[in-house]
Amino acid sequence: MSKFWSPAIQSLVPYTPGEQPKVLDLIKLNTNENPYPPSPAVNEALCSFAIERLRLYPDPDSSQLKQALAQYHQLSEDQVFLGNGSDEVLALAFMAFFRQSKPLLMPAVTYSFYQVYCDLFQIQFRCEPLADDFSIDLSRYSEQNGGIIFANPNAPTGIPVPLTEIEALLQRNRDSLVLVDEAYVDFGGESAIGLIDRYPNLLVTHTFSKSRSLAGLRIGAAFGHPELIAGLERVKNSFNSYPLDMLAVTAAVASVQDDAYFRDICQRIISTRESTVCALKQLGFDVLPSASNFVFVRHPSITGSDLMQFLRERKLLVRHFNRPGLDAFLRITIGTDAEMQTLIDTLHSHPQLAG
Ligand code: PMP
């Protein structure tokens, strides 16, 4: 630590490097990546990309991808914003919208980066407790706020919020921005994108990292009223932030255009999730109802950290959160059927689960 570090960065905890190991002989079920490759159309598009074009700077607006996404979601291009991963999109949204005199509201358990951004950008926030069943209870969110953010489905619980509750929240909160982070919505959640035309206070974020198997290219998007999108563009363009690179745009457009593959992969992950949930329940696990590509589970007689360690020693990586209230749980990404079978077989070999 240096005396020149500002208080905001002194309290930051760097992201655990162990979550992205350099060795490959592991079954990686810890960061919610997709176990399947991107669409073959992505492969074709990248293979036929004219390398000669790389000497030019990319289109600052990534117009091709904006067009493709606008068409896909039946929006206009000025309702679409793009960034390098949804983490960047979220950071820009925090800068653009949440520095208010009233606190930003968020669930006490949700994507951990929201609090990181609040600390970095000095945004005041208040955490609302989850309901007893770990779901987000939007009726607790008072109208006195400088914005509201939550993930739907929530992370790391995986529990979805019904669209009707989101619409009721938008109606009660017409004077503040509601940001719905739909990183995992394609695995069984209900998207709020259809509400954008009716609610100028709604911003929805998406990522290509999960359902589209493109985490390595860093592609994220936001959808909302043109004035919100213009606010994001204004922040982004005020400090020469990078546009998406040409290869990312090429791959993302090909992915959006291959809807059949996308739906098939999502469906495969959903059905693997359902069989994994059954097997985990048979082993005595409590499994929260998930509409995501991961499950949040705890065992009544084995601690989360013991289980995580037991699995890690057997080359299976899952996520454990060392936080009060969450430390009994493991978050397990849904991999292929074979990977999940290895997980279940390995758990069966645990001395307290054998039999
Ligand atoms: N939102 C949520 C809820 C997430 O879990 C993640 C990924 N960890 C992100 C956003 C960011 O994803 P990316 O930056 O890869 O688009």
C-alpha cells in the first residue's frame, strides 16, 4: 500500500486470482462460463475475417452489432449501448446515473461488483435484506432512493424475480433509475426488455459471456430509453474508452444471427441443471430454485468451505463465498452432463455422503 492511494482504493479487495487458474486439467464450475463452444457461425465469421482490416481502428459505435441487437430485441439502435463486457457497461452506468444525493438501493446479497463500483465512484448505497427464502423482495424498496439495481435472476442465488414485480417497482419509482442486470436471464428468467418502451426509467444489461459462450471476447450491452443510452455514450466518450474490437463485433454479430444454436445451448444447460438439482437433492443438499446456469446449494451437515476444499483436491472448482450468511453455500456452475456426473460421483465419495 502507498500513501498516495486514495481511501476508496485502500479498501478494495482484488478479485481472487484462484478463480481463473492457469492450469487446464480442472473441471471449472466456479465462474459461470458456458461449457459449450460458441456457435459454429462465430467460427466461420472469424475464419473469413479479412486480417488486412486489423490495421484500421474499429468503428467507434460498433454499428453492425447495435443493428443486430436492435433487430433481435425489436428495439431501435438508439436504445442499444455496447461495452467491453457487462462489467464495463455497469461501471459506466454507475458513473452516469447513480451519483445522487439519495442512496442507491440493492439487495444485501447480489453481484458483488455493485458495491465495488459504489466504493470506487463514491456512491452512497443501502442494502435491502432478502426475503427468508432468499428471493429479492422488491416491495421492501422504498421510493426514497437514488436508483435501484439488482440482478435478475439474482447472483449468486440464481432465483428469478417475476416480471410483474419489476413492472410494479418501475411504476412506483418513476423518478429514479431501475437497472436490471440480466446476465443470466437466458437460462429461464423473464427479460424486462419488453418494458423499455413504456418505462424511460428502466435500463437492462446483458452479457455475451454466459449464454453466448463468448466470455473471452468481453462483450456487454445495455438497453433502455434513448436518453439513458445517450448518457452512457456521453460518459464513455468523455474519456476515450475503448470501442469493441473488430473481432468481438464480428463474433457477436454471428452469434446473434444464429438463434437456433443459442436456444439449443440454453435448453441443454437448463436440462442439465434440472438433472443436477435432482441428484444434489438426493445427496441431501438444499438447492435454491435456479433460473440460471448455476445452482446455489448447501448441505445441512458439511460446511461450504470443507466441500469446496474436498472438490478442489479432486480437481473440481466450485465457488465458495466467505461471507456471513453465505458461507454454508456453494455456487456450482452447470457444465456438460459428463462434468456434472463427475461432480455427483465425486460428492458420492465424500465420507459423509457415501452410501
Ligand atoms: N453481472 C452479473 C450478475 C455477473 O455474474 C457477471 C459475471 N460475473 C457480470 C455481470 C459481468 O459479466 P461480463 O463482464 O463477463 O459481461
